[in-house]
Amino acid sequence: MSEEALPRNFGRFRVIDEVGRGAMGVVYRAHDDMLQRTVAIKTVALTGSHKERDTHEARFLQEARAAGGISHPSIVTIFDVGREGDTAFIAMELVEGKDLRDLIADVSLTPSRSVAIAAAVAEGLSYAHERGIVHRDIKPGNIMVLADGRVKIMDFGIARLVEPAVKTQTGVLLGSPQYMAPEQIIGQPLDHRADIFSLGLVLYEMLTGSKPFQGEDIPELTFKVANLPAAPPSHVAPDLPPVMDFIVARALRKRPDERYANAAEFAKDLRAALPEVRAAEAAGAGRATAQTVPTAPEVAPEGSASSAPLRDEPVELRASPRFDSTEGLARLAVLPSDEHSRSRAGWTVPLRREPRRVDRARAAVVFTYLLAFIAAVCIAVFA
């Protein structure tokens, strides 16, 4: 964006340059001449009909009221709110660092750092939740890691108070489908536990480098989030300790009442698991170092049988007892084939009756007991 096209100011804030653009508006770097500090200005253009303009402005002001009422080291601070012509704006703390999208893409996160980041986010969410505010859009792009290691939760743009002044339109999803809780996807009422599920998804991605639920389109993705279990993170990243499977499994429960009751409990478990995560991380690094040292291959004595297998042996994969997949699998329905239907709401599985196999040994035992019973009855009657 050219300097000539920049707006001069928003209220008392003098615009310096453009930082970025989002779905609702533009973010600028600006200077507060009154308090002599640099801030970020988030804007939203008020366009459309009068009703639409009023709705957008009300939602934007609702964000300011929600986020401006909280002050926590892990949450971006709101300084001011206002309107300049046809543009509403919020002046907020300017934070510079990398968001989790970049850190995950750079493969620069260790397991221990991932757990520490998630714990800091959980502590910030706990503070907001205690004040009746649900973020509703926790995702890597809304979590900033500063150069000094501090974590900031960004963009309470769709935050909702317990009794919001602006209601969400029916049928409109506010949030990112890949990081939504099941109840948010299917349109049920949600509370702070939706943020816990979303943070569980973010933690999973930090630990493994992959998303637990993926699909070719939104219907497939949302079906998986609402119905299917995720693979335990240790199945993707074998160096993770078992405790992380427990923690992630609890955060990703489909039913809200089976998740962590609050974000503070989530953060406490993450902090408590850090020593074990660090120990497993160090052990994994030691194994990796050892594998880089070349060793001479062992030669079996002439004429002796080699212990190495001549072919790959089949490996039986069992469900991990540390991760509950029963609930997700139980919710899957086997749908009859219908050549006239194009619905892809579930899985279509051909049904066939398996032939019953007769256990001959068991049949012989049963037959012998039957003959003995008949003989006993005859002796009793005719004796």
C-alpha cells in the first residue's frame, strides 16, 4: 500500500504504516502522540445498508468491550475504541513476533516449548473465561509468540459475552472450522469449554506438526471433528511421553462435560507434565545423536543361521489404551446403500451376512452331555 493512500489518523492516533489485512479490515501501526507510544489500529469498514452498518459497528464495539475489560500478560491489551467517518477502529497493544502458523511451518517448536506455549494460552483463557468471555476462534494465527518468549492471544474479534448485545446470525459459523469444537460446528450452545477443545487442537498440531482432523472440503472436515477420534499424538511423534496422550485426549473429548472443566486445570496439567516432556525430549535427542555415529555391521559366523528376518513380519496395530476412541466409533452409523441418494452425510457400507461356522469339538461335547442326560433319565424311570 502506498504512503499517499494511507489514512492520516484515527482519532488521536497518527498512522505510520500498514501492518496487515484481514477478513474484516486493515491493521495499521500508529503513534499515540498524547501518551507517546506506538499502537496497532484494527479497523473495519462500515459498508452496506444502514442495518448492515449498524450490525458491523455493534459487533466491532462488542469486541472492544469484551477484550478491553480484561488485562492479562497473555492477552493483547485494548487501549481505545472509536469511529472515523465510515470506519470503526480499535487501538490496541502492538506486539511483534511470530504467530504459531509460522513457527509450526518452520518446524522450530520443540515439544517442551509447545507445551509451555499451550500452558500460557490456557492461563490467559482462564482469566478471560472467569470474566464471562469466550474467544471462539483459538487457532495458530491468533497466538503470537514474542521474541522474549512471551505469548499473546490475538483477535477477540468474535469474542462473545455470556449475554451478548449482538447475536450471531442463524446458520453462520464464526470461527475457523479446523479449530472448532463439535458443539460449535453443529450449532449447539457453547461455553468456555469450546476454547479448551480448540486449544487442544492447536497443542496437537504444535506437538506433531499435523492437524488431527483434515478433509477435502468443509462437510468432510466438520464430520470428522464432530464424530471421529484423533490418533494419539504419540502415534505421530513417538518421542512424546504417554502423559501427553492423556492430556490431549481429555481436551479433545467430544462432549464438553468430559473435557477439562476449566482452562486453569488444563494449564495445571500442562505445567506438571513439562519435566516429563523435557526428559523424553532429551532422551530422543540422545538417540538421534547415537544414530548419526556409523557402526560396523555385525557379521554372522559362517554356517550359522542369521537372526535377521528374511522378510517383513506382519505387525498387528492395536488401539492405544491411553486414548479413548470408543466414544467416537460408537457414534458412527452404518448406512444402507441407496443408489438414488447422493447424500454424503455418513459412510455407506455394503452389508452381508457372514456364514456361521460350526465348532465341531464343542458340538461333540454338547452331544455327549445330551446322551448322558437321556441315559440318566431312562435309568431313573425304569429302574
